[in-house]
Amino acid sequence: MLTLRRKNMLNDLKNSSDYISVETFIRKYAVSKRTVYYDISKINEWLRQNQLVPIQYSKISGYYLEEATVEKLSLELTNEDSIVTKFDAEERKFRTFLCLYFSSKAVTISRLEALNSVTKNTVMKDLKTLSSQETIQLSVDKNGHYLNSESEKQTRKFLFRILQQYAHRFHYGLEKILSVFDEFIVEADSFRADVTRCLAIIDHAKSEYGIVYTDEIRYLLSIFAALINIRINTNLIEDSLINEEQTQAESFEIKIAEQLLMTTKSGELQFFETFLISGQLNGLRNRKRNTSIDKELFSITVRIVASFERLSGVYINQKESFLEEFYSHLYGAYYRLIYDIPNVNPILDQLKKEYQDIFTIAKLSVQPLEEYAKRKFSEDEIGFITIYFGGEIKNHVEKAEKKKVILVCASGIGTANLLSIQLTSEVPEINVLGPYSKEEFTLLEPSMNTIDLVLSTIHLETATNHPFMQIEPFLGIDQIRAIRKQLGTDITGYQIRHYMDGVLDIIENYATIHEEEKLRKELTNFIFNRTSVTAGGKPMLKDLLIEEHIQFLHSVGDWKEAIQLASEPLIQGKQIETRYVEQMIEDVEKFGPYVVIAPGVAIPHSRPENGVNQLGMSLLKLEEGVSFGEKGDVTLIFILATIDNSLHLKALAQLSEILSDETKTEELFKCENKQSIMDLIKEGGTEND
């Protein structure tokens, strides 16, 4: 496919009876010599793909087409839709920004029309979107549009976000990422050479400072540094624009920044140090907790994990190692938060769909860090945190003989761990080794003799000695089926979901399925006698908190009595034993009022082994609040009884959603009877949540 400008250049050559010089193209399309060369190379790629002779070139006269090519093009170029590349709104926004960012002069509307193969109206709409949605400052003079230099810091952060988006799209293939920028950078060869130089510096940091970078981070930091060097070399910035950044960088981060950037300006170095310190190392470095901030962040990490455990009812087994790994991630997340550095989560939509309950609870659990930073996390960041906690909420399926699978992932450790978890959950017949970076796999692969399959999110030239499959960072059902087919594993008897895959495959052979998920649910309920009130196998809030479990009282003596009285419906229903109530009270005395998850709301609960017989929930609503110490007065006391690590999460997530909505929370506080509470609960959580 060709852009509109390249299609017009090809038309010029087709219709010309003479040679066309490079200078002619430069004047007509208002582009650089490098861009002309790049466009010609892309046109030639398209010509070869269509079995046509490429554009010919004479050093003396310029470019021309052979007669046979001209004749065939007369037919090809009449159908514009079949040859002109169509860009969606998001990519047009990116391309428009890159054109403005790297242009040394104002950019005309006609140039943007040709760049994105769109009309003038669409260009104007894209410019408006770029300015309003991304808070990019644009200016206009008599020659066209250009970026306002006062927004240099903001434009750089948007540039980094674009870089992340393209890196995810191209699975961190360096050549494909660089090709995106070739179209916009005049000295593309110099840019590529600088990327190579920066990569060498990043790789040297491993031996010099003991830092291990993922392939993702190696590429992102190296390319971003080279892109910034272009701005530095063209004097498009002022040191004063960014010198207010104050970092907590360690000496090795300062040295790396000094080596990567071609400047001694303190503002520039500080700006890049914020990216180094922001955790783009994804927890793969050993940072000593020497400063007061380091110690406070670790303390907050402990509180967040404790909060998640008590909100979810999931208790992490290998706590010490998890805390260290999670601290490394939160350390970076904190600095991304305070420096407003983007961190694109390529699987956010899948996470919110597949792990919505964990996502909701994670969002509630990170409040201590948000309070410390005085800022709210983006959904992208909550998604990465969800990945860490999601790894602790899984059921292990043990089997004596398992297939050995190597996992190679260019993404950060959190995404890699989620992929490993998903693999072991969806294909329990395998033993996943890794995840490894591409560099690590290259070193280890020759010594791997008994590997059944290599799975990687990036292309691996070295995987030829073993069966190889390239996969997405978040597995879809088709890829899961392909993995099982490749391994030749017997899926019967492992999980109901796997069994139903086979049933649906058979049905598809003889009938058209219109609503697969609804059919799957009905068949599952029929075959396995499952209750119809579950969503994704987990009871919903309206199923756990039934009307008989709701009580209203004017007041109580203290918080202990509140927990005791709130638990009565569950004791009477034999869902919990009295020792469970005693343990909840003991936990609050030991750990403090952690059960107060929102102003006026508490959810006391303990471990399943402390006296839970059956999953359940009850509610006590007080007219006069009871003090829970430093957390203030509470009027809503929800008692939660859990039997495992996950069955209650859907209901708890739906309750959290209600409590995160100020309007619904206020309505809940005002409810005066059981029916009004039940109506609010039903309204607040549906099977499609």
C-alpha cells in the first residue's frame, strides 16, 4: 500500500515524458531530500510486490519509469482504494505529530493531506484532536502549522508514548520501529547510527553496573535518547524549559544519561534521568533502600500488599520475594506518576475484560501510594499492578508428566509473568521455563535438549532447533488451542472450559453459532449442573449479599460489637463459625483498622481456614457510625466469608465499583430498607461487568 503522496509521485513519473529530478519532488511536495529517497524506496517495494519493474534512476537526469511499467500502471492507479494506505484516527494523530515534531519549518495543510491520504477537513479535525486530547500546543503562521516550543516537555512525553505504541505493535522488532521514523527524520542514517551507539551504552551498563534490561527497555531507551539528540542538535529546545525537574537518580543513572545524550545541559540530563529512574527497568535492578523516600516506598508497598490480601481474601505465600519484585515495580510507578511519564499497557482492554475483579481490587489497594504522591494512577498503570496480583490468584493443577515449554518475552517482567500464569492456567499440562529475554535465550538455547516447544512474543532466529510458535502478550482462545494442538496434549479432564472448547468445535461443524459465550454458559450449566447465578464461574454481589443477610441498627457499643452483630446472619446460616468472628476481631487488633476500605465502609474478613464453611456475605447498616480508630466512624459493615482465592472476587469487585462511585455510595448511605439496598446492588453489578 502507498500513501497518497507516494501515489501522486508515482503518477507524476507515469505521466511524465521526461526525467524527474530529486529537486522537482522536493519543491512540489515540500519535503526533504531524505524523504524523497525514502518515498522512492517504498514505491519500489510496492512495485516489486506487484511484479512491476522498479523506478529507474540516472545520476545526470533523475528518475523515470520503463514503458512496460507505465502501461501496467495505467490500470493499477485507477483504483485508488486498492493502492493507497488508509490510516485510522489514532495513527493519523501519531503521524501528524511526528511530521510537526521533526520538521524544521512550518508544515502546510497540503503536506499533511498527502502524508495521511486524507482531505483538508480531516487534517483540520486531526490537528484539533491533537491539540485538545493530547494537550499539545500548536501555533499557526502564514506558512502553516508548527509545534509551540513552550510545550517541549509535553511533546517529548507524547513522543515517548508514540514510541511505546509502535514498539508494542511491532513486537519490539527494532528494524520495524526505526522504519516508522525514517519517513520523518531528514538524517535517518545518522539517527540509526546513534540508536546503535545508545544500544551499546545500554548493554554495557549490564557489565558496568550490574543492570539487566529487557529487550523492550533496551530499545525504548536507546531510540528515545537518539530522538532527543536530534532535538538537541537542531537547537529546538531551551535548557530552562525543563531544568525544574529534580530527580532522585543514583550515580549510575546520571552516568548513563551523560553517555546517551550529546549535551552537558543539566536540564536535558535531568529530564532523561527521570525516565531512567521511573522504573523503565521493570524491577530488574537491585536498588539499595538508603534514602527516606526508598524506605517510605517500601513501607507503602507492604501496606498495599496487605490491603490487597485483606480486600481480596488472597494471602500471598512467598511474601518476601513478591514484596521485593513488587517494590521494584512500584518504585518506578511512583516516579512515573510524579513526573507524568506515560507507560502504555498494550493489553489493558484484555486485562479489564478477563481480570476485571482483580483490576478493581488492585485499583482500591494502591490508594496509599496515590495519597503519598498526591496523584491518581492511570488505568494503564493499574493494569500492570493487576498483572502482579493476578499471578497470586490461580489454582495449580499438578500432573506427573508435563511438557516443557520455554517462554521468551521482550516485554517487562510483569507482562511476562502474566503470560506465564495464563499459560499454566489454560494449558496445565505444561511446565513453563522462564520467562527469558531474547539475549538470555540466545545464550541458553544450545544447551536445551528436552524442550517440547518455544513460545515467544518476538521472532527468534535461534529457535530453529526446537518447535517454535510466536504468540501475543495476551493469549486469545485461538492461540491457546494452537499451543495445545502443537503439543498434542489430551485436554479431557483438566478444566471445564477446555472441555467446552471441544464441544463448541463439534457444534460449529454442523451449525452456525450466533452467541458463543451464551451458548457456552448454558451448556456448561446443563452438563456440569452449575448454578445459573454465576458470572464467569464466580457468584455476583447480588447472589452473596441476600436480603436475609442485611440488618439495620441505630447504634452499637464499639467496633467489636459491630463485627459480632454483622456476622450473626452468617453464623445462623452455618456459613461461618464463631471462631471466624473472633479471628476477624483479633486481626483488626493486630493489624489496625485495615478493614475500613472507604470512608464509612468496612469489610472485615479473615482466612478461610479460620472458620469458613461456605462462601457468604452479610451487611450491618448503622444509623450512628461506630469508631474504627484512626479510620474514623463506620456506618456500613460488610462481613465477607471466603472459601478460596478467587470465587468471591467478582462480588467484591462489584462492591468496590459501587463504593468508587460517589453518587452510588451516597445512595447506599441513604438506604433505609433492605429492598433499596438490593435494588442498588442489582443496578451496580451485572453479568457483563
